[in-house]
Amino acid sequence: MYDETKAVADDGAVFEFISLYVGEQSFCIELNRIREIRRWEPVTMLPHSPPFVLGVVNLRGAVIPIIDLASKLGFPPFEPTKRNVIIICNLGEQVIGLLVESVSEILTVDLSEMQEAPRIKEDANNTAICGVISIKDDMTRVIDLEAMMGIGEEPALNE
């Protein structure tokens, strides 16, 4: 995610995010993490995988795990339709797909417009949200993909 210490040094630092909807709630992911956005397609299920892992897809010869972002964030899972999308994201050397209800727009945000997410309880699900952006009458939460997936702490697809 963004390096707050570097961003503070760069007065007027600007970030680009793509806004998306999960559980009828507004979230966003830093644009430079996104490789592509695809329509929903059926997945090949994997036995004994965590409940938030829907399965895998073959993307130009690479096997990509598909994560139900709603389930991962604590919302009830939803039945995907062809109106839903998969956001293919880079997490270092790993590539994952995130099933979301929809994507909305690209947001260009000055660092001063982003507020730190309140820490009510320190756990993996809480640290997945690293900031909040106020846009009109809505609050859009910024997802930290590494924190959400536990990268740097334990294997990426474990909970």
C-alpha cells in the first residue's frame, strides 16, 4: 500500500484508486495493484480451501486463486452472476482474483483527503482497511491487500 512516511515528505502526494462495491458497501484498491478487470467466470473449486477461496481460474496459462472479497471482509457471501467482476491483483510475486459486485470509477485522491481507519480491535480483518476517503456523502474504505491476505505474516491464502 502507500508509504505514509514518503507521502508526507512529498507534499501534495496523489494516489489513484479504483472504487468497487462489496456487500453493497464502497471500497477501493490502489490502482497500481490492479492487473486487469474481468467478467465473472465459473471457477474450479479446490478441496479443503478456506471458505473465502472460491476456486481457481486459468488466466493465460497461470492458475489464479479467486477470493470472495465479501466473505473475506466479513460480509455474507453472494451468488456470483455474469454482472459481477473479478479484479486481478498483483501482490508481490503472487497474483489473485477478487470477486466483487461491481467496479465504479477511478478516484484521484490527495493524501490529505485520506483519513486513517480507526482501530477498534487489532485483527487481520480490521487491519485490512488502512484508510477512509470521504467522497460527497459516502465513506469509501481503502483496502490494504497485503494486510487482508496476511502477506508477510503467514502463507497468503491462510486465515
